[in-house]
Amino acid sequence: MEKLMITAAITGGSSPQANPYLPKNPKEQIEAAVDAWNAGASIIHIHGRNPETGMPDHEAEYIAEAIAGIRERCDVLINVTTGGTAHRVDLDWLYREIPKESVKGRFQVIADLSKDPVTRPDLASFNAGSPVIDIYSKNKDEFLLKFVMVHSFDDMRYGARILKEWGVKPEIECYDVGMVNNGATLREIGDIGGPLYFDFVMGVLGQIPATVENVIAMRRTMPEDSIWSACGIGLSEWPMITTAMLLGGHVRVGFEDNIYLSRGVVAKSNAELVEKAVRLAGELGREVATPNEARRLLGLDADVRSAGG
């Protein structure tokens, strides 16, 4: 099997109140990224963070500060989000301060970052559809958050062309089987080139459940020459990444998806989650890829930077 690429999604759109260990500003993101790289991550997935408030804020300057600082200290690949734009269907207080952004605005940030080789992302997440995101508390018997990330096919074509123009590889995030087909269609019509790179997002309420059978179904739907990874929400993270390891896929862990090392045991850093993924890989006989090995697997240009400089 190929060596295993591990992505660490270090922040996501979570609020600082939801997780006291969450990196809350670019400086903390830099430290978290370097720690995750030292633990074995070959890819870091980041969202913008306002250094004053600690809240999600998709400004290019905040993301650029984090990317530049990470690249000064290590050779990890950088994957910047384009997702998270949402039509809210509730008024949850945790997210009231998130700026209202368009899908096209998120891709314009990628273009802005790419004008400087130091801050150009290697990859960008790419939602291949409009997932319904419901976060439900069984203990409280209530929905904590409800929204739809709206991406029309026209939005997807626009974003794919921006990434292609700037040489940023899409990580096609699929919350259900139909989204895998959307990614394949975008390649057929020429908006995405080369082998596709999918990330199967398993276990979001309202989308595909986190089961072994569903990972297999997603994998069977994608074009044969595709590269893929899987992640799971909450404690489903561990069975889903184990399944991916066994089936020859790659994996994503991190605070964006899950904060638990095991039931009731909260991770104090993203690095702890990466370390567990590395241990699982060792038990299953999957050697972990370095960032430069991940570049070759993804068909990216050779890295001209070296760790620490």
C-alpha cells in the first residue's frame, strides 16, 4: 500500500468557548501546526482566525500570517478552507459573529494568497455540493447548530477554475455519495484536472452515516485513478480512519472534526490526535508519509523549501 498521508485539521469553525485547547489566533495555529507536523502530519488544514477575538474570520491577512509562520519552521503541506459559507437556519449564539461571506469570496481569498509564493496554499478544501450540517445534543435533546453550506454547480465550477488558474489542488470534500459524482463530473468537463483527491466526511447528522459499508460505497463511486482520505465526526473519527487505513486510503484528524482521544478523554492538542493516528497506522502496517512523499502522491510540484528555512 501507499504510505499514509495524515491531515491535521487544527481549527475549523469551532468557537473558543467550545474547546479551550483550540488554536485561537495565527500564532497559536503556527504552534499547533508545527506540533502536528512533528507528530507525523504531512498536511495541515486551516481556517482563518481573528487574533483579537479568537473567532473564525476568513480574512486573507490572518491566513497568510499563519501560513508564512508555519513555512518558516517546517515543510508541511498547507490546505486552506473554502468551505463554511452557510445559510443559517438557527440563531445559535456561538456563531453570530462569523462574517457573512459568499462562496466566491472564499475562493478569491485563495487567489489573493496565491499571489505570493510564500503564502500560496498547496491544497484547498472544495465542497462538492451543499451539505446540511446539524449538530444535535442527545443529552439536552436540542439542536445546537443547524445550517446548509450552499454550493450550486455554478459555484463549484467557479471555484474549480480559480484553483486551476493558481495551481492549487482541490481536496474534494464529500459528505455523501452524490458529491463524489459531482467531483467526477467537474473533471469530465475540464474544470478539475489530474487524479482527483477526495476526502470522505463521515458521520455529520443530515449526511452519510459513519459506517464501513458507506466508506466502501463512496470509494467505489469515485474514478479508479483517484486518491482518497476519510474523516469522521466525533468518536466516529477512529473507526473511520482505521477503515481508510485498511482500504488503502488516507486520513484526517484534528479539532475541526473531533476533540476526543477515546470516550470521555479529551485531547489537549491536535498533536495528540495525530499521535494516535500514527500509532494506529503502525499497528496496521501503514508507514506514514513525509510531506515531500505526500507531494509526490498528490502529484504536486516538488517542494523548494526545507524544514526550518
